[in-house]
Amino acid sequence: MTQDTEQKILSIIEKLLEEYEMCPDGTRELEMPFYSLKQHCGLEYHQVINVLKKLQHEGIIEGFEHYSDYI
């Protein structure tokens, strides 16, 4: 994995954390357009999906529905 790719993955996590901070207390629900996240980090579709699946597997995010709509 290149340093550039690592930075892009970190940018996904950073963006998710920013969005979580704006959620009401006690909730972890985001309605972030997938396209917005993909555009923010500069990764390909399948790369973003792989990162999200890993975060879900690790329990960092609870889950996500329709990849093309919202996380």
C-alpha cells in the first residue's frame, strides 16, 4: 500500500469522524451520500467499499445500506 493510498484511507476515517461529531448525542447514524465520501477521499468505488467493510468488521461503524445512496 502506498503512502498516498494510506492518506486517502485516513481521509475516509477523518470524514466519518467529522460527521459523527455532528450527530446528536447517543446516535451513530449518518446520512452521508456515498458519492460525497468517494469524492472527498479520491479513491475508487471498490476501494471505498473495502474500507467501509473493514471498518464495519472492526466495529467502528455499525453498518451501511445502499452503497450508491448513503452510508
